[in-house]
Amino acid sequence: MLARKPRRRAGHQQTPLPRRARLPPTIPQPPQPQRARTAFVSGHINITPQQFSFHYVPALDAAIHRGDTFILSAARGADTLALAYLRTRNVDPSRITIYLHTPQPNRKPNATQARVDKMQSTPEVEERYRKEGYNIRVTQGYHDERDAACTDASDYDILWVRGETETAALYGSKYRPSRISGTQKNRDRRLLKDKRTGIPELS
């Protein structure tokens, strides 16, 4: 047998269910622009154009697209190639800061230090960069002090550290396994800074 439906009593009205309140239409919000950050560009002085294109160009292009600013030194190699690349991409010089260093007085430099000192802060070097519109910062000390200042003033690194196998093949009998390159020191400083500040690197 089919179950009978209950009969409604006369005069009894069902309470209508409340209508669901209509929510205002959702208006899509435009994506928030990312905050421009500062990249510290550094690397080996004996880097090939092919290595630079592979290890640096993609990161530089991404930073340019984001509107980031750049910090680098006047050293040859990766720094010089990076500055030249930023020029070809028409990056405004006001977005680039070049760090120079003044060696400590009465210091007897070794051969490597003497080569680096040729790119130290001199009136001629400063004037040339200033005429080109770049920002200039001068640090007291050797390139380690200069690079430490660059890390402190930046948010992340654009760098490449050559592996041990490649380094041994490059230097041959002059290879020293215990030597830590300046580029590796820059990476280590960044890790320490990120650990200290609690802000991970976003390269």
C-alpha cells in the first residue's frame, strides 16, 4: 500500500522558509604589485660569457621585470658582465648602486689584492660612474668589507659558485681545496643574515 500524505488542517498555514540573503557580487581585486627588492649581484672574476648567460641572465631578467634595484662592485668578471647586461636592457642607472672600497693605509697587498686595488675608489673612478648616473657607495677596507656592506644593503643574491671539480680543472696545480672564494663568502653571509632576520632569501 502507498503511504497516505498527511492532511493539512483547515486554517493551518505553513511558516515560509526564510530566503537566503543575497550576497553582494564579488568584485575581483587586481593583483597587488610586488615590493621592489634589492639584488646583490656578485660572482667569480674568471667567468666566461657562456657561464654568465646560463647562471645570471634568467635571474637578472626576472629582477628587471619586477622593478628591483641592483647592487654590484666594480670588479671584473661577473660584476662587469652584469653591469654591461643591465645597460643593454636599458635599466635606468638610478636603479644601480656600485660599491667601491678604499684599502687600509700602510697595507702591503699581495698580487691578488693589488689587482683588486686597481678598481678601488679613486676620484677618477667615482667621477666616471657618477657621470653615467650610477649611485656610488664607498666602503673603508678590502673587498671583504665591501661585499659585507653589499649584503647588508640588499635583500637577496644573484650569484653562482663554481663547483669544486670545475675549480680544480680551472686552476690545475694552483688549486687549493681549502680556499673559500669571495662568491662563496657572499652566499654564506646571506645565509647568516637570513637566519638572523628570519627572512628567507627569495632569489
